[in-house]
Amino acid sequence: MKTIHFFLDFDGTIAASDVVDLVLEKYADKKWKEIEKEWSAGKIGSRECLSRQISLIKANPDDLKNIAYGVSLDPYFLYFLKKAEELGVLVTIVSDGFDILIEQVLKKNFEKHSTLLKALPIFSNKLVRDGEGFKAVFATEPVCEHGCANCKAKVIKKSTSFDDHVFFVGDGLSDRYAAETVHLTFAKGKLLDYCKSKNLDAIAYQDFKKITEWLSDNYPLLRKTNITRTPESKN
Ligand SMILES: [Mg+2]
Ligand SMILES: [Zn+2]
């Protein structure tokens, strides 16, 4: 039997909005937007981008938790998780965001489903208190060739074996190297544009309903077959 492994972006994919952006919008000096532009233009990696942006925040941990508390999830995310559990499909969150924000959003939305939540591995960066604000501590050490804060491609390669069927679900530019690593990506937003421009195998989606239905339909075949296309980056 083949192992089926889904890796999921968090901000804008599982969470309906980008929680890091919400925090910056409310608690950081406006300069954060200039830094964001440098990152979008490909001038700096997410590591440098986040390091500089986080240093502009003046807030305490409760302020951050309050913002995260107001964030809802994709309406079909729970439906997807339950189906994945039923089918024995592995699911992992891989985020370029921060532990305290992700944990708070999930905790609030999963009050009645703590067992599902406990079984969900999360790879992200960390925020630690520093003066009146925070300091970013990055998951990827040493730094990867893309300058990522948390290198999604690296996490995926480390967590899978050559024979697995590997999928990614995402929405943004921090997902591009993940999309280049997996067999098939479910993409929306800027990630969908990127996949199209690079000719990567991708399926457009709006919410997890479509992904869950795709998984149910394709599961019998996936369990049996080898995917013929080998991502070059896995060699
Ligand atoms: Mg995202
Ligand atoms: Zn990287």
C-alpha cells in the first residue's frame, strides 16, 4: 500500500486570512509594507522579510492571541481532516508563520475536536518575547538556498519517502518551493499563477470541499499505483 501524504499551508489556506499580516497591520510600524514589497518582488527571502517585519511589532502575547482568536477556518477543513483520518491519509501543516498564532487559531476552532488536533503535526517558526515586542526564531537551520524562514520544500523532503504520494495545498508565494517538490499541488491565488507559469501539476481549488472530494474519488487508485512523474527536486 502506498502512503498518501498531504502537506498544508496555514495562512490563507487553512485559516481564512493571513494571521501574520493581520498582526503586522495592527501592531507593526507601517514600514512592514515596504519590506513585504521587497519580498514579493523576489529581492529578499521570507527569512529576512519576517525577521525585519517582526522587529517592527509592539505588542504583548495577549494582543497576538486576541487577533488569532478572531480568525476562522476554511469551512470544509474539518470535513477534509475527518476524511483523511478515515482513509489513513497523513496530513501535516507546514507554515512560514508562527507557533503562537497557529495554535491559537486552531485551538479556538477545534474546541470540540481536540483529538483530531493532537494528531496533526505542525512545522512553523517561533515567536519569542523581546523587549516590547517579539523576535522571530526560524525553523530552518542552516538557511536553505531560497532564504526561507521555514523551508517547506525541506520539511516535505525530510518527512516523506521516495515511494509516497505527496500533495500540497496552498495559496501564496511562500508555497512555491513546496509546489516544486510534490507530485501534485492544489492551488489558489498567487500560487496558482506561479504553478501555471512554471508548468507545475496543479489543480485549482476554492475550499477544502473540492480537495476532499478529489481525495475520495482518487483514493482507490492512489493506494495501488505509482505516480510516474518524479519530481526532479527529490533526486
Ligand atoms: Mg498562505
Ligand atoms: Zn527554502
